[in-house]
Amino acid sequence: MRAHPSVLLSLALAFASCRSQPEVDLALINGRVYDGSGGPPVMGGVAVAGDRIVAVGALDDVRARTTIDVKGLAVAPGFINMLSWADEPLLVDGRSQSDIRQGVTLEVFGEGWSMGPLNDRMREEQLAAQGDLKFPITWQTLGQYLSVLEKRGVSTNVASFVGATTVRIHEIGYEDREPTDDELERMKALVRDAMREGALGVGSSLIYAPAFYAKTPELIELCRAAAEFGGMYISHMRSEGARLLEAIDELVTIAREANVPAEIYHLKAAGRDNWGKVDEALQKVESARDAGLRITANMYTYPAGATGLAATMPPWVQEGGYDAWVKRLKDPAIRRRLRKEMTTPTNEWENFFTGAGPDGTLLVGFKSEALKPLTGKTLAEVARMRGRSPEETAMDLVIEDGSRVEAVYFLMSDDNLRTQLKRPWVSFGSDAGSLAPEGPFLRSSPHPRAYGNFARWLGRYVRDEKLVPLEEAIRRLSALPAENLGLGDRGRLAPGLMADIVVFDPGTIRDHATFDKPHQYSTGVVHVLVNGVPVLRDGEHTGATPGRVVRGRGYGK
């Protein structure tokens, strides 16, 4: 919970007014300090007492119980992962290894689906759907889940949006219809409850069933409920391809009508036929910003996305949930219809089959032991192995695996990627879990963004290609997302703020994970403090789990 500004000011003034400076717990000295504002660095350090920063810059008179010399290194606010799928991995391994080793100190969940609210039916469905990662589900609400993580022990801080998909499933299930008035009121009540528990706002993911079935007025109403508590809207928009521009219009409409800030998840123009739309898409966002709307975006630093084989099939075939989907996939007449729709470009739904093609669809995650040997092969390769068409193979794999089957899709242009990376209103999200090259995590082949998204930004695009100055790159990893989320005590290095701090070598930081060999840690991050506690020391995890729940403005109201 954020401290009152007067408390922070009193703490800083008390420290500054002492003739004989009090002893602090830890001091980072002799570094190049980037405070997150985007301004130039200063030589000096950061002093920490408890979980707070008490001094920044020259620390000549500071006495510290622990001193760490960071000469030649950059000292920055901890990085914020705006789109994290560490919600389940942290229940298995709370160390958050792949993200901590890139400087991430806050994981933000909730892209459409959130870990609560759950009813009994949803809990049973989630337990049945578990694959390599096994964990009990002992909570019902989003706030209860976040508390479970904190009590279990996690190395990063955690926060979440409440999922528009989750509240829809809670009240409507998987049906393709609009909610009744009573159902919509109950959905809004669930949003309000989540906001009081600390949710940051409402998150949506509109290309997937059943989220696809939600109309714009429904989303506006949910966002109006979040707005009562200072929340925002964040969305995997209805299209990132054929109807990208229309999808941005919808997001802007929701922001305007609900009077909320809005953010675009993983900004992109997906599919070669849509690459030429990126300039107009960016102009739409900037026009909305010029008109006074608070529109921002986040992105990952790779030209490929990742999701399930569900994205190769139209939403109508998935209505009713997984079991209903599989029943339809076994019907010969439906399969004939699907083969045609999967291979036909369309504006009606987001078709990754035509967007990436079978050769650009990499299979990376199976639930079935029998299918795990196919991990790392393309859909085209598996189709040739089986002597089947790629369309039939995709259907068969969904049936055989008991899941949507995880896949990487090569959809984006490197040139567009660089164009987007230069925008000052774009922050970063991995769209992946925080993993480790051990245990159950080795049973799948994740997108390399799980291990390299943030290091790739600072190494390849900032240091090597010089797309933006380092101080601006750090702002967009820290202060920008903190401001967008309304987190006044994180995202910057200043007296009185929370001591989430990363120390890294700008000259050596780099990603090593590849699509062929994704389980490789990034290097170049030397020290990480979370709430004042060293979690990474000299590049190695300390085992500490000081992470806390970071709650939104509506907490407790």
C-alpha cells in the first residue's frame, strides 16, 4: 500500500536534517544513477533504510551497514513488466528467475484472464486444465490469490488487472451472447469488488473466445465500474491485423466513454498484409493523446507472438469452452467448413493461420506426454510427418493434447518493431511467464521473450542500435509504467520512495535466449533490490522473497 505523501516527505526531511547522518541499511556507491525521469544520470549512489530510499546522489556522509561498490554500473529504478504471465509460474517457483535477472521488480498480470474471481465451476475447470505446472487453487477472489502469492513468498512485487473475460465466464460461461441486465450488473459488482481488493483496472483480450463475444457497450460498462476507483483499461485489442485501425478506434471509444486511461497490450501490426498500417495506427494513438485522452501502449521486443492454436480457428467453433470445441472438431462436416475458413483471409476474426502460415507457426507447449516430442517443430513439419494438411493437423493436435496447444507465430516486421520502440509512450511487457531452466519449466519450449525481453531492449536496441538514449530507455521501463498504473511510490529513485532498484552494466547487458534454445538467462544485470532487500547479488539469486502485492487506487474503498 502506498504511504501518504506527508509520511514520505517527513522521512526524507528527517534524514536530510540530521547533522550526523543516521546509519542506513544499505548503500550503493560510485554508480551512475538514472532516477527514472528521463534526465541525465548523476554520479553517486542510493541509500536505503528498510524498504525505502533515503538518499540519492552524493552519499559522502552516509554510514551504511552494508556498502556495495557499483563503479562503472548503471543504477536505475526496478523495471515493471506490464504484461506478465508469471501468475502461475510464481506458484511453483517464487524466485521469478528469468525476470529478476533482467531487472524486473514488478510483475503485472491480467491480460483478459485473471486469477480471480472464481466460482466452483471455474476452479474445477482450471484444475483440470493444468499441465506441467501443478498447484492447488485455494482462493476465490483476485485479492485472495495475490495474498496467497505474497504469503507463499515471491521475489518480485505482484499486481493485477481484473480480467473482463474472467468476470464474463463467472456470470455467462462460454456462450456467444450479450449479458442480461442482471448479469451485467453482477459483472460490474465483481469488478468493483476486485478494485476494492487492489486491482489496477480492467484487462481484456478480445481476439479469443469467449472474450470475442463481448460487445463494446459491455466493456464500457465494466470500465465505468473500474473508473469509480481510479482504475484504467488495458486491452489485447479486437484485432492487431486486418482490423487494427478499427480496434484502436474501439479502445479510444471505451477510454472516452468510460473516462479512463487506456493502454494497448503488445502493440503490433500482425501479418505481412497489415505491416503498412503501423504508421496510421501510431497516428491514431497520438491524435487521441493530443485530444487529451490518456492512451499508452506496451510491447515486447521480438517479431513473433505466442498464444495457442485457438488463434488459427474462428471463435464460433470454440463457443462453449474446450469440450464443446473438441466435440465440433470431431464432426467431419465442421472440419470441412473449418479447413476453408482457416485458409481464407478475413476481417471477421483474427486468423493467425493465414497471418503466420504453417511454416511460421512453431509448436512450443503440449500437455500430453505423447506429443511433447513435437515441441520445437513447426506446424508444417508436423503436418508433413503425419501426412496430413496443416489445417487438419492443427485440429488433431488440439483434440489429442487436451489443450489449446501453445505456439509461437512469426507475424511482425522488424522495421515496424523499431518504429514502435522509438515512441515515448510505449513501455514493455514480456507477455510470458518468469521461468527458470530447471524442473517443470524445461518440459516446454517458451518464447525467448520470457528470458530476454528487457535485456534485449537495453542491449540490442538501446546500446547497439541507439534507438533512444539510455536515460529514456530506463524511463520507459520504470517511471512511465508506474505513472500509467498510478503507482506514486515506485518507478523512480527519490527519497521516500520504495527501494526497488536494479544495477546493470550498460556495456554488457544482453539477451541469450533464442527460439531454438529459449531457456537461457540474460546477462549484465548485477544487483537487484526489491523493497530494499537484495534479491540478486553479483548476478546470482540470493533466494530472498521480499515481494509484496502492489495495489491500485481503489484498495480498501
